Amino acid sequence: MPERLGLIAGEGRFPFLVLEEARRRAIPVTTLLIEGEADPALAAAVGPDVHWVGLGQLSRSVKILREAGVSEAILAGRVRHARAFDILKPDRLTLKVLTRLRSRSTAAMLLTVAEVLGEEGIELLDSTILLRHHLATPGAMTRRKPSKEDLESLGFGLEMARGLSSLDIGQTVVVKRLAVVAAEAMEGTDRAIRRAAEVAAPPFVVVKVARPRQDMRFDVPVVGPKTIESMAAAGASVLGLEAGRVLLVEREELLRRSEEQGVAVYGVARE
């Protein structure tokens, strides 16, 4: 475990969980909040050792971490892929990242960021290193279990989602009777689920996976209570998650809401 940690925070609850667990383990944290992505409430939770940084301010980010004595960092929380096209004034290190890119896919950009940070003495760690107990586990995670028909849809959806994720498009598919009703792209999981209800009548099965060679340092697939709300609104009845590779943010609350809504949550092991 790191003696001191840098937290680079994007959207959602993921960064809060990292901060809470680091504090529980008495690990000092220097936090960088990405402007336009990180929840402002995180600044209040962090205290004085917090800094807002823009997407194009990689050089400034490295300077802050170095001055704090940080050599290991975690990137937690989503950064909207579409915002990569909005960097108008990149600093020296951001420009270094952009000039090395062969494509502006999420994976390509984050891998290059990690490479450049490493060259500057900042190692990105597995973002789930403190949160392994929040990862999906094999089998039923709710009292309700998938039916035989649901399990067939889960198997089909798993194959389709893995194909989608291997193309670096998205990591979630919505399935009905062995047909893909909706597939995730830049819009995110919850909007893809809600879109399914516009295409076909419920019920649906939702399947979320990691990439075939998922780099656990960044862009780890996550689900949270909002996903259950989206599923309930769309009429989806089963959530299939790749075990050990998908993070349940606010796990207890997610499972509580799943029980209330009659949604089965099921972990599928990678073969």
C-alpha cells in the first residue's frame, strides 16, 4: 500500500469511496479535482489539501503531486470521453499526450496519460486497490435469482458486451429475448438503459463487463444506485456484472434498492 496517495478525481461517487478507505487506513491523500467532472462536495470532504485542475493542465497536476511528495496516484471517477475534444489550450505535458495519440479512444488517451505520468515520476495504481470488497462477486448478490431464461439472456449479453468492449465503444448492452436492444457508447450506462425502453417493451436484461484486457488503473466499469433507478424506469429486471471486474459504488445501497425494485443482481465469472 502507498505511504502517501494522490487522488485524481472525476465524476461520481468512486472518488469518495477511495478517499474514505484511504482515511480508514490512515493514508494521507493529496486530491486533484478535475474541473467540470468532480463533484464539488468532494472538496468539502477533502479539506485543505485539495486542488482544482483543468483537463489540459497535466503539467500543473504533476507539479502539485511532486510538491506534496506523491509518487503514486489513483484515477477514480469518470471523465466524459467527449470532453477530450474540448481541450483548447493544452499545457506542455498535455500536448505531449495529444501528440502521441494514434486515436482519441478512451483507452488510447488514458494509456498515454499513464505513460507520461510515469515518465514524470507519478505511477498510476490499480484504481480498485483499496476497494476490492466493492467489486462484483460471482453468483446472485440479491435474494432474487435469474430465471433459466434470464441466464440464457445473460450468457448472450455477456458475449455481445465483450464484443462491444473489445472495440472500445462501450461496456454495457441491454438484451431482450437474445437480441440486443441498446448498446452503450459515449452516453454512458444509464442513458443506454433508458433508451432501451424507447425501442422495445420490457422486461430487459442489462449486462456490464470490463474490456478483454481491462487496465484496472483507469476507466474501471462501475454501477451505482442510479443504475438501478434507470433499470426500474426502463423495466429491466436483471443486472449481470462481470465478477471481480465491475465496481459496485455504494454497494449496500445499490443492493437495497435492487431488492425494493425486484431487480436481480448477478455476478458472471469470466471463463
